[in-house]
Amino acid sequence: MTADIRWALIGASTIADEWMVDAIHSQPGAEIATVVSGSAQRAHEFATKHGIAAHSTDLDAVLADPSISAVYISSTNEKHLPQALAAAKAGKHVLCEKPLALTESEAAQIIDACASHKVRLGTNHHLRCAATHRKMRELIREGAVGTPLFVRVFHAVSLPPHLRGWRIEQPDAGGGVMLDISVHDIDTLRFLLDDEPVEVSAMASSGTMSSAGLADGVMAIVRFRGGALAQLHDAFTVPFASTGLEVHGTSGSLIATDVMTQRPIGEITLRTASGTQSIDIEHRNLYRTGVADFHRAITEGQSPAATGIDGYRSLVAALSLVQSAETGRHVTVPSRFAQ
Ligand code: NDP
């Protein structure tokens, strides 16, 4: 039987290895046809490990295969643009890792290419697929906290040793904590608050883990159009902090612990005048949820969990943080595509 959606993986990456191969394999009617890498040996090892029938170093040849309908791009960030453009031109649906690209104009090019070739574009912002964040969004929309006034994000972690490569050493690959972690925070807050960042201010630290001058820690403030202020604390360098997210509104506070993570874990408490209530969560795998949503985007025309525009909007806010940290000024976030 032929699979409904045959995928090509572009990038023999850690995220594909640890999460996304499983996420794609778990979907009914999905098949990973091949993996493309810059190294024949890495492609071979990756394909063998995951039982993928084919592997290649020739992206053009893979994209020329009409039986492949979708690509998942998880290469280093500077490759997202050329690979996404090539895939769109070949008529393949594109699920691309975050950050969608390195610059505002690159991200816009990807959106335009996918639109003009009529293929779906998703950005793999996994946190909005977490049952915890989806529950918090629902509660906020129902008015559980009243008007959100302040948000605090705790996302300072210790970058695992096997990931201490291009992220901390290669500015050209789009490394640094703000394009790696803050971009996820911003996407999550855009999702939770249904709002857009308009202005940011950031101070970054460097040199604890990165010797290439890249930011390995940041504290930032983000102003949202609706008036909420968010505080972000993101780092690669903190071994013993826990993650979390708090939303404080006019009539309630949501306190979520262990929720800025790849794993389906975390707890949520709601505090209001009625008291403190623990919120029930049915945890599920974030990446499987994201791929399931992307499959429905292809087969049923619904929106991916995070669209290309979500990737664009979260990227431009993260780039604004970088600019603020570099210049010492508040930075206005570009407003293109802000709904
Ligand atoms: P990796 O460093 O594991 O992989 C990136 C690229 O590096 C691979 O495509 C591969 O190139 C190359 N590579 C992998 N292993 C080796 C090795 N041992 N020696 C030399 N080169 C190697 O990166 P990540 O998986 O951490 O990140 C990939 C992308 O996914 C990034 O865009 C990142 O931002 C994003 N990401 C997203 C996450 C999410 O939860 N949404 C989480 C983590 C990352 P080649 O393909 O040519 O073989």
C-alpha cells in the first residue's frame, strides 16, 4: 500500500533523531521515504538507525521524486531558506524548524514561495502543541485570569553537551540563545495571549558557554499590543533552574511549572478570589501533535499548529531582542503580517 504522505527529511539532525522521526512514524498513512544530509556517512547511519529505506546527499534529486509530498527541514538555521525555497518550487509541503530563517526578508521569501507554489508551510514551534499551553490558552480565552497584565517566562536551561556546537560557536548558522530559545517563548506567548509583540528590550550575557561572542543568556521585556508586559529569562548556561510560565491578570494568575520543555509534562495552578485550583491536563507528545496538525493541514486544509506567518512573527520579535541587546535600546517589532 502506498503511504498517504511520503516525507523526506532534510537534515540528519538531533531533533529529527530524538523526536520527529517518531512523530512522523506515529501518524497513520505517513512514511519517511528518505533522509538528506550533507554527509553520505551521516545519511547512511541515520537511515539505518531509523529503518528509513533510502538516503541521499542530493537534495535536488530527492525533490524531483513525485512520490514525495512533504519535507521536514531540520538543518542548521542558515540552510532553512535555500532548502525551503527549493522544496516549495518542487511542489512539496514544508514543515520547517524554527527559527524559520535568519532574517525578516528570508522568512518573507519562504512564505511567498510556499504561497505561490500552493504548498502548506508550517514552523515547528512545538510548545504551542503542549497540552499545558493549549489548556492555558483556553483558560485565558474563557477569562479565567481577567485581562492579562504580566507574563513571566522561566526558560533558562543547561544546553545538553551534545548540542554545544553551532548554537554557541557559529554566528553564521543563526546560533545564540535568542534565536534558539527566546523565539520559542515569543511564539508561545503569541499563542497564549492571541496577541502580537510590539516593542522589546533585552540585555544579553555571553562568554559562559559561547566563546564566539554569541549570547548564551538573556533577560528581556516584551510589550504586547494589548498592553501585557512579558519578562523572559532564557539561557544555555543554567544547570539547576526549573522552567515555567506565569500569566498574571486582573482577576487571576495561572502558574505553570516545568512547561517550557520538549517533554509532555508540567503542572498548572489557577489562583483567583475563589482559591487555588489545580488544573487537570491530559499530557500528550508535543511533536506527534504538531505533525498530526500538519497532516490535517495537507489533507483537510486546516491551519498547521504554527504557520509560516507564526514563524515569521516569532522570528522578527526574536531578531528585535538581538538588536536591542546589541544596541542597548528599546526596539519596535516590525508589524508585517501582524493580524
Ligand atoms: P544538530 O546539530 O543535531 O543538526 C543540525 C545539522 O548538523 C544536521 O542537519 C547535520 O547536517 C549536522 N550534524 C548533525 N550531527 C552532526 C555531527 N555529529 N557532525 C557534524 N554535523 C552534524 O541540530 P539540532 O537538531 O539541535 O537542530 C536542528 C534544527 O532544529 C535547528 O534549526 C534548530 O533550531 C531546530 N530545533 C528545534 C527544536 C524544536 O523543539 N522545535 C529543538 C531542537 C532544535 P546534515 O543534515 O548535513 O547531516
